[in-house]
Amino acid sequence: MREIHVKEVTAVVRDLCIRANTHLGEDVLEALRKAIDQEDSPTGKDVLAKLLENARIAREDSIPICQDTGFAVVFMELGQEVSLTGGSLKDAINEGVRQGYQEGYLRKSTCHPFTRTNTGDNTPAIIHLDVVTGDSLRLIVAPKGGGSENMSRVTMLTPAVGIQGVKDFVIQRVRDSGANPCPPTIVGVGIGGTFETSALLAKKALLRPLGSRNGDPELATLERELHEEINGLGIGPQGLGGRITSLAVHVNMMECHIASLPVGVNIQCHAARHKEVVL
Amino acid sequence: MNDVIRLTPPLNDADVASLKIGDRVAFTGAIYTGRDAAHKRLVELIGAGKSFPFDIPGQIIYYVGPSPARFGRPIGAAGPTTSYRMDSYAPQLIRLGLKGMIGKGARNQEVKEAMVEFNAVYFVAIGGAGALMAQAIKKAEVVAYEDLGPEAIRRLEVVEFPVIVVNDVRGNDLYEEGVKKYAR
């Protein structure tokens, strides 16, 4: 067994929270640059250029890309040969979030659902754990903003509607979201599994680098077709009309129950923030 | 694109009536922030017949919950939040003379009708450009509800704060027109 002290986890989560919120990924920057060339609307081009300018200011001045610095979503791939020492892993992650959001001047955005009282330190984190082979620990911090998350949905389709039914649901979701999730968006689609798995598949699809395609040719085609259709809706950058409504569509799929066809759509704004470290 | 129209709040009916959808406007002067929680309290003041923490007539409310300011800076990132969450409160403030709202995303029919009836305009700022928008904000002070943290009402002093007119007093909607123009 390889030992990893949970203090290391705290330090890594802290740094990832800050870095994810101030440094937009090169894949997103590249997608925005390409989008400027592809956009027909002058206002749309201007918006896209301003988003690139915004990312530069955030990076250089260590200011968040967006004031909504998100719910701290932490994905962990824990090698089964790792032994975590020094205390509770969950507490260590939450401490990392607490330190990162305080020391990084990030907005605290978690509250009680009814009283709306803010927890004050952006905890608790949402923690997703996968146990994998090996002796390393992969930590991904993906802060998720509320505006785009609010536009996300899960549905349980009737199997008879098939792939066309899935497409119709995704397109309608993007159409109904309009300008709300700060387009250009990234659309994560999870097909199959159970009710909750479809949402998680959709969220994990958002972590894939922009410009990549699903390795399954059928799903790669589905991604391309959905993307073309979405960018024909006319919503455009910030919903002000234009061609580039989404920068990418990413699909994940797994088996489902013989009675079901679950579909999750997780909408992500252009501030597609996620950073990772492997310990 | 048209030239930028420069305005200083408070706005009067003539300022507002001259604006049309798609106009690019730059504000210099004072605007007020407010999100869901602050709106809830403001509207409760109306019900209780109490006075407001700032004079509503002619003013502009910016839907924003900024991130904390680093030492020596007036504010953190400060882009717009989604406006529909304020739809159930906005008509009551428009009726009292609020002239402008800055946010992102479409408004409901009740808000659009109130804007036409009482001469108010809905502007949008670029969502997700919080670092960029913050550069136009020179000063920020909490004027009410400090306990709400990022949701407190702040008075912002802005210089050349850039917005676009999405709903004008004639009932036009740039979101609807934009989609019509570019849909295939």
C-alpha cells in the first residue's frame, strides 16, 4: 500500500479551487478563437472577443473569470492500492475548499435551500468517488456555476423514442435555455444508466477537453449532429442572435434498464472550469 | 454596430424612451446592485409601507453578486446574474419608478408589460465576463443588507459601464429578434 496523507489532499484542493476559477483552459480559449471566425453576427463576434479579453484579465490579475465561482464539485479517482492517512478524507477536501475560497477571494455560493442562509465558506463540496486500480489519487476540481446548472435537466424517456427522442430532448433543452446559461455553452449529455447516473454521465462529459470526440463512432456522429443543430437555433453568443450557441457537445453513454431510457443534459457556460492533479 | 450612447443615472422618461433594442449604452455614475434575496426584502418594504435604502425613481438595478475584493481593489469579479429569478419582484419596483435593470437572460411577460406601461428598459451585460466588467467599477459600498454577503445591496460608481438594450419601452425584444435573424 502507498500512503497519502490527507493534508496533501487539502493543499491540492485549495490550489485547484483557486486555479480553476482564474485560469480558463487552453482548450476553451482555442474554441473561443475559432468561434470568432465562424460567427456571422458582429455583436456575437464582439461578445466572443470580450470573453477572451475577460479570460486574459482574470489570468493576469488573479481575479475570478466569473463572479459565480461555483459549487465546488470534486471528482476523485482513488487507486485501490492507496491508503489515506491522517484523518477523514471528506473533511480534508472540505478544508481545501474552505481555504481555497477564502484565500482566493472566491465567492461563497452555498446556502440552506429554504432559509437561504449562506454557509460562509462554500462548503460542503460535492464529492464523486471512483475506485480504480493502481496506487495514485487523481483529483479534479470543477467549480459549477448556478446559471448554467439551473438550465440542466434529467428525463426518463420511453425506449420507443430512441435516438431521435434523445436528440429532440437535448435540442429543446438548449432552445428553452436561451440566453440564461451565458452562451456559448458546452452541452454535456448522459445517456443510460439510472436516473442519477445519467446526470453524472452528463457532468463527467463536461470534463473532456473541447475539440475531442467520443471514441465510439456512433456517439461521435451524435455529438456532431447535435452540435450542428444547436448552432442552427440562432441563439448565438449571449443569446443576442448568432451562430455559435455552443462550443461543443459531449456525449457519454452506458447500459440502461430494459424499461428505461434516461437522459441527462448538463449545461455549462463558457467558463468551463476544471483543473486536476494526480498524487 | 451603432455608436455607444452615454448616459448618467438617474434616468428620466426621455432618456429611456429614446433607447431601442440593440443600442449599446455606457453608464457613468451610480447604479445599485440587487439579487433574489435583496429583491425579496425590498418588496416586503412596499408591503409594510416602509422607506427604501435608496430612492428608486430613475435608478438602475444591476443583478450581480460580486466576488470579494482583494486588498486595494473596489470589487472582485462582477458580471450579471440570470434575470428571470427577479421577474416576480421587478414589476413592483418598475411601478415605483425604477428605470433600468441590468442582467442576462429573457424576462417574462409581466416584466415586459410593466416596462412598456411605466417606461423602463432592460439592459444586458456580458454574462461570464466578470473580470472584464469589474474594470468599469471604480467604487463599491454596501448600502443595505450587509448580512446577505454577496447579495447585499451595493452602490457602485461606474465609468463607461457597457450594456446592450434588450427590451425597450415599445415592447421590442432583442433576444427574439436576434434568434429570428440567425435561426436556420
